[in-house]
Amino acid sequence: MALVKTALTAVALGATAYSRVLGKRVSNAEDVPVSDGTTPSTSTPADVAAAQRQAKVMQWVIPAVTGALVVVSSFAGEQQRTSNVVSGVARRAFGR
């Protein structure tokens, strides 16, 4: 469980950092015609349009990974309930 939580946290941090890089790439392109922050117009340069499309995907990836982390953390919390801990200790101490 700890490995899954660590992996999801690393993915979430990486996705956030990558999203920041994409945002800087779009914002550094001055006076570029766009529809909005993640939607290129027909006259948007190809590199900026690609960054915008990737940023649009990242808008969904980051919450999905964060949500998965919340679910895994919740499941891990349930495993630490007193009843589960006591039964686990009893199984180890007295066998199955």
C-alpha cells in the first residue's frame, strides 16, 4: 500500500510540474492568437497549439491521479482500524 501511495504521489507531482512547464511555454509565447488557455485557434503556432492540447489533457490527469491517491489513502486508513489491527496481530501471534 505504501508503494502505491508513493507512486501515485510521484505521478501527481510529476504531472503538476509538467503542467507548469506547458503553462510557461504557452505564456511565454507573446501575442499569439488563441481561443483560451487550452484551446488553440486556427492561426496558433504549432508548438504553442501542441502545448495547449497537452495542457488540456493534464487538466484531467492531475485530478484523476489525486483522486486515486485519496481513494488509496482512504483504503489504507480502513486497514488501520482497531478491529483490523487486533485481528491481524492475533493471526500473527496464534496462527490462522
